[in-house]
Amino acid sequence: MKIMDFLSKNAILADLKSTKKDDVIKEMVDLLISAGEIDKSTRAKVIDSLMERESLGSTAIGQGIAIPHAKTDSVQKLVGAFALSKKGVEFDSLDGEPVYIFFMLLAAQDSAGPHLKALARISRLFKDKYFRDSLRNSVDEKAIVKVISQEDEKL
């Protein structure tokens, strides 16, 4: 499974403005709306789904990474958004460190397989320090796409 198969090229942000967990989620959902991946009328519902998932335990996995994700009937297929925070955001991370790299996933309510495969793929990629550093040092959206696409090619 390639990241660029579900990551919307129009839902990538190199400079996230939000500084709080709730605001990061809202900003990334808005990114998916402006990319045409989800309908604006479902914004509140999607945010609620993501916040509900966060209430079960933070999706910040440590090493400056968070993978907020949820299942929702607001999407028909797996969709992803990506954002970088230059300052870092307190996201209740497992290691207590701020988060700089955000990868949001939304999956259809009835799709267990693709959702879990995508989470596993992203988690595996982020174990690679060079990959994490390359993403964090990306200056714009184009550079982010390039780093992720190059990693996809190694599959």
C-alpha cells in the first residue's frame, strides 16, 4: 500500500498554524474539505469522530508524530491529510514530547482492512529517523510530496 494512494495532494500543509490539539484536528479537517475529500456539511461530525477517538487515548505515538484517525460515514474511501508544525504542539504524546508531524486518516465506517494497513504502513515509515527528519525539514508542500513519494517507491 502506497501512502500517495490515499494521501490527498491538496491536503498537505507545510506550516500548520494551530497550537492546540483541538485546533490541529479542525485545521486538518478543513484541509480535507478544501481539497474536496470531505463535504463541508459533515465537518462537525468528522471532528467529533476524531475527538472521540482521541478520548480513547492519544494518537500521538512519540518522536514528534501523531496519527489522528477515525472511521466515519462521511467518506467512501480511505483519505489522508498531512501537516507539519514548525513550533510543535502539545498533543498528549506517549513520550511527553511536542508533535511536529501530523498524518490524519479517515476511513469509511465499514472498512477495517485498508484503515489498519494504512496505519501500519505509516507507523512503519515513521520508525525511520531519516524519513522523519526529511519530512520535518521540508520547506513546502512540494518537498513533502517528494519525500513521501520517494519512500513509496522503495516498496
